[in-house]
Amino acid sequence: MSDKALRYIIALAIAMLLIYQIGTLISGIFGMVWGTVAAIVVAAVSFFSARLAKAAGKSSLWFLFPTIVLILVPIALKIWRGITQDQTWLDMLVRLAPFTVGFGAPIILLLVAYYELRKRDIRS
């Protein structure tokens, strides 16, 4: 499999993780309709940022910047919800563990792999 195909697969996995996580968070806070709207918006932003990154050639900033912003939104919401509730730090860490293992760590690993594949493609 070529580096370009791997990059597309990684970008698709990142977009799917973002769509799921932000849609789940927004629907949990505001309801199912707003969660669906948020998922559609995230999908559109991911699609257009990937197209802009492809058009930019050497720069992957058009893909990385919106993706990082969309990653920080759910993390900030989870931390904010954890801080505003009356609980101990251990309880908060236990509540954040599934989020970190299921979203935070995989998305960071995928971003690192995407960036390295992008650098390898630019060098060749």
C-alpha cells in the first residue's frame, strides 16, 4: 500500500473519530438533533480541510489546524464537565479514562502517523 493511500486511510479514521466524539458530546448536552447537526458540521469541516491540504501541496496545516481545534473542543468539554461537578480528582480521572483511551490517545497517534507520512511524501 502506498504512503498516499495510508494517509487517506488515516485521515478518514481521524475524521470518523471526530464526527463520533463531537456528535456524542453535543447530543449528550443539547439533544439528538443538535448532535446530528454537529456531526454533519464536523464532517464538512474535515472534508474541506482535507481538500485544502491536498491543494496546498507541501503544507498540511490546512488539515492539521482544524483537526487539532476539533480535538480540543471535546477534551475541553469533558474537562469542564468534570471540574464543574462535585467529585474527587480520582473520580474525575476514572471518568476521563475511557475518553482518553478511546479518543484522545488514538487521535494523537493517528495525527503523528499522518504527519510523518505527509513529510515522507513531501521528501520524495
